[in-house]
Amino acid sequence: MTRLSVLGGETGGRGLLGAGMSRQRKVGLVAACIVGGFLTLSLHIPGAVITVCLIIAVLVATTGENTLWTQHVARARLRDAAKRGTDVYRPYDAAEWERLASNTDRSERKAVIRALAALRQMPPGADGMGWLDMRASHPGVAWHAPRGESEYFSVCFAVTGQLRGIQSSRAVDQAGELFGRFQASLGKLSSLASGVQTLTRVLPPDSARHEAWVRSQLAPLPERVTGDDETARRARRAYTGHIEAVRSYDALLRQMSRGAMISRHYVIVTWRNDARFAAAAATKGPGRDGWRELMADEIASIRRRLQAAGEGRVDVLTARQTAAVIRNMQHPDWPIDQAADVDPTLFGMASDPAPKAHHVSAPGPDGHAADWYHATAQAVPASIATGPRTLLWLLPVLTNMRLPIIRTVSITRVVVPTGQAKRSARQDVTSDQAQQLSDRDKGRLVDEDTVVRLNAAKRRRADLAPGTGHAGVEYLIHVTVSARTPEALAQARRQMSEAFDNSLGIEQLEWFDSYQPAASGLTWPIGRGLRPPKTSWGDRFERRTARD
């Protein structure tokens, strides 16, 4: 029997106003109380009336799943993007930039500004991304400085996975335990790596490797010759046989891949570019040379740990290979393994505005323009129905889909050091128990949501007991579906929502309809989507003073 684990019921930190209240409502109520306080002091009774009206307005605007405030923010975001021209993306081209910048026609000024805003180095999903190491035949180390977030580095590892073929329940349990140990190792105070993203890409078979194999097996294509002697006839037969062999193998690949889907698995590890990283890199060498030397050691260590975790074959992707994966996720017609023609500094595909979708319109490998539509959603832990689950609980959305949907499922985790996670669990248990006692003292029925949160916090505290070797973790699940038409994309969205609800017990997927182009990056192999957990001054001091 495969081991069962209870998931669900988690809502994050409790805070001063409790856990059952959204961030929008908390901010709105605090602002309403501050403004209302000044109005009451200055206007007395009229000010108090206005304060009550403000509080009621906040409660109404933040009630429900798709609140009025959320709708307002989404519309404002779309209007702002259209006004500034950032709803369109075109890969940066120096000649085009110079042509637009030299346009002095005042009647075309707005159009020129929009066109200049569309020309960007990186696509919306990889805003602020560059490379610390993009050398050929070297592990690709991406350097990220997203707007409003801390800098970090990421490296993508391609793995074959822990389970292949039919495996026993014991093998499944051992695989889960090994990967759990790998994640826990990132939560040690001595660890510089801080986050891990596991990503599964489900797509039609990629023929790039098969085509490379058949090219290596065939003799060089002979030249076509004229003449009627025996040598010319033999040469023509060789030429015809070569072409027929290639066409036959191509037909076989097309027949075998019709309606079939394969899975590719990746593990992305992230490192924060903070004071601890800089201090460790300084011992390796000056400046960025020291950073690269440190990252080389870290990458080798992570690769060994992934192999020890039973992840099968572990390959560190180069910058070109990582960019090829991202190109495939934007335009699935491009083979995911075709990296020779990719520019790691300019891998974005042209995109245009589309309702509730990331619309990519760019040439495929055959040179003809093609359209692809993508939609990304997230399943936050609070939407996961509480209940026991096996280690294979995500399998239905990875393999057993009714339609052959091209999709990417990503789980981004930020590992929380054990001490910090224990303190958070104890605080949450205390807060929820105090809420229960308060409800009983006031003669109110105990809120079911409080009971669920308390049980989840108690499980978390038990998992972090001394001797378990566990660390804390904050995680988010993201999924991206792709289709060639808006109608097919809408169908894929419906089926994916049904699969998450019926098969996984995730009650709701939150689709990022007002910023789908940027949301696509949440399922790219670059470790986006989850900010580092908030830490107290004591936790930061403890990590800074840690010694290897």
C-alpha cells in the first residue's frame, strides 16, 4: 500500500487579522479605518457615517471568489498594457529600433512609442532575465532580476524520473522519501540553494533525436549524375534509395506519433543572490568569476544529490538547451531538443493581444507563420480539498487526459529552514486555538475553516518534530495548456479544470486572464512564481551567521 499523506487546509501565515481574510480585504479595511479615523475626528457624526460606508464598500468589493476589486484591477491592468504598448511583444532588433527612433513624424508619435515598447530583449514571462554563464558545453546559469523581486540564479536539470515501468508500492514510497530528503537538504542553514521547481512537459513526440540518428546511420547523400553507363545508373539508384529511406523513416515517425503524447521532466534549482552567496563566492575568486566558480561547485553538488534521489539520468542543460525548451513552450512546432539555432539572449517569440490567452504568432521550423494560444492557471494550497493523497496523486493530469492536450505542470517550492518553519507552525497552532476559545467564550459555533486550518497546522508541527529531518516548504502548482485556436484552447481549459477538480481534489484553478503572456513564465524552467518566505530579524541573523 502506497503511503498516504494529508494535504490541504493550508492558508499561509495568520497575521493580526487572522487567516480567513484575503489580503485585499485586510488592506482595504486598514485603509478605511485610518481614513475614517481622521474623518471622524474632523467631522464627528458625518465622518463616522462616512467611515461605516467605507467599511461596507470594502466588504462588498472584496466578497466572493471573483471580487469586484479583482475585476477592477484586471480591467485596469489590460487598459494600462494597451496604452503603453506592452501587450505586444516583438524580439529586439537593433535595426528596427533605429528605424523607429529616427521617425520624427509627430502624427505617428503614439504609434512609434507603442512599437518601441513592444521591442524588448526578453518576453513577458522572462522579464529581467539574463545569463551569468551561457558558454557552450557549460551548464547554463540564468540570472534573474524580476521587477519588484530579489535577484536569483537558476539552473535547469533534465531528468528521466524516479519511476519507469511497473513499480511496487514500496519502490514508490522509497522514491518519495528520497526526493523528500533532497528537498530537506536545501533547508539546512548551510545550503545556498533555496528553491526547487519540478516541471513536467507533456507534448507530441519530438523527432529531433530520431532524425539525428537516421542521419548518422545513412551514408552522405550522393550527387545526382547524368549519363547512361553502369556507374551512372548505380549512382542514380543510390540517390533514389537514400531519398526513399529518409521518406520512409519520416512516414514511420509521423504514423507512430499520431495522437501520442510523451512526457519530459525537469528539475530547476534556484539560488538567491544575497549577502551569503556573495560571501561564499568571494572565497572562489573576484567578481563574477567567483560567482561562476561557486555555481560550478553548487551545480555538481545538486546533480549528485538528484542522482542519489533516484532521478535516473541527470543532465545539466546549457543556456541554448534551456532556451530551446522555452521556445518549444511558446511555439510547440519547434522541437524541444533543437538547440543549435537558438540564441539564449533572444529566445522570445512574437506575441499579440488575445482575450484570456497568450497568443504567439511566429514562424515555425518550416518557415511558415503559425499561431499558438496558451493559458496559465495556478492552484493555491488553500484551494486543495483536505484529504489523504498518495505520492502519485498528480498522475491523472499528467497521463490520463481524454484529449491529447499539450500542457506543462509545474510545482514551485521555496524551502523554509527547519527552525523558521517550526516557529511558524507553533504560532499558527496558537492563533487558531485562541480563535476557537474565543468563539466558545462568546457562545458562537466553532468555524469549520478554523478547525481545518488548526488540523493542518498541527500536522505541519508534527512533521517538523525533532529527529524527522524535515524542513518547511511553501509551494504553488501552475499549469499551462496550449492549442492552435482559441476554441481548442477554451476546450482544453475546461477539461483541465475538470481534471483538477474531479481527479486531484483541487476545487478551483485561478486563470491569469488579465496577464496571460507574463503568466506563461510560471511554467517555464526558470523558477518563477513564488517569492521567498518572509523571515523575522532573528531568522535572517541565524542564516547569515551559519557556517558550512
